[in-house]
Amino acid sequence: GLLHYIDGSECEPTDPILDQSVDLNMWTPAEAALDITYRSEMKTWQQGEAIVKQQIAGTIPDSLFMKICGQATAHLIWKALAGNFEKKSRMVSIDL
């Protein structure tokens, strides 16, 4: 499921080819295979991120979305939302 994007356990794939300055024609077959796998994993990760971000954005008010939209990942968006609500919860507790 997509819960892994929220809890932060689904991380952005790491590019296995560290030296991107090397000409693609000079890659070994193993490096080319690693790159293909990486690109596939990255596409899957980006799609999952986009879906979760859209689901979050579609369920909160625009005013709240504007506060958290600058976060880079769905996990960071979720943490910002949680922090916002926890802060409000503490303020209500203090008022009581």
C-alpha cells in the first residue's frame, strides 16, 4: 500500500551510478542494467509520492495546505500536518 510513503519507510531510491559525468556509451552492461532498475524504481516511487500528496491535499482545507505544501515528501507533509494538529491540541488543553 501507500502507507509507507506516510510513515517514511518508503524512501527515494538512490542512484547506483555515482559518477554521472561518465558517457552513457562507456557504461558496462551491469551499470546499464542498474540504471534501468533505478529509473523504474524512481518512477514507481514518484508515482506513489504523487498519489499520497494528492490524497492529502484533497482532504484538507486550502488554508492548511498552503502551510505545508512546501514540504518535499509525503512523509514530511504528514509530519507537518501532525505537528500542526498536535500544537493546536496542546493549546486547547492549556485553555481548559
